[in-house]
Amino acid sequence: IPDALYESTLHQLQTAGLGGTNDANIERSLWLKLAANAAINPVTALLEKPNSVILETEMERQIAQICEEVAAVAKGVWEDQGFDSVCPSALEMQKFATETARQTANNRSSMLQDILAGRPTEIDYINGWIVKKAEGLQIDVP
């Protein structure tokens, strides 16, 4: 993509309030976002509670475990793909998921909204994708 077109598109996204960002480490950002979604969505859907449930002390170990599994898969992908950026750690993923939950504490996750509306959820496209990627890389994710 020509630089001028890229910069123009980025500016238009930002001006429209769609949050476009110039991220030199996009792989890292995508994995942090994936970890947050993998932690927040299923837990809130199972408990039928808003995102703030993730912030409760008794949820800390479960969220940490999810992030440890996502980080293990991310590390395998980093090694397989040879990305230049630094792979996010499980702790970084947990902090990102927690901060996301804090910023969206009163929101109901999309998975919870699907459950409440009787629609299929995206569990297979989030957590299921992580499991399939782990299997392909021969990484155990309980």
C-alpha cells in the first residue's frame, strides 16, 4: 500500500472515531486482543455477568490460566513464523485483559449478548481457534 494512501486511510479512521492506529507490532497487539477476548467473553457468558466480573479476586486464577494458555500458543506461533516483534507474555496478556475489563466494566460481552439472545456464540472462532492452533503446534492447552 502506498504510504500516502495508508496515512490518509488511517487519518480517516481516526477522524471518524473508529480508533485506527499505526502499530508497528501488529502481531503483538492482535495477540493481546485475542487474549482479552478469550478471557472475557466465555467467562462473562458462562456467569451471565458484565465484564466487571473479570475484576473479582476469585476470577484472577482462571483469567491467569487462560492467558497462560494463549501465551503458550502465541510463543509457538512466534517461533513458527519468526516475527520480529516481542511475543507478549502471559502476565502482559492478563494485565491487558484486566485493563480491558476495567475500561468496559459495565458492558456485556458479545458472547454474553449472544447467549441472552439465543444466538450462536463466537466461542469456536476465539477459544476454539486457539485450541486448533495449539494442536497444530503440539502445545497442550487444557
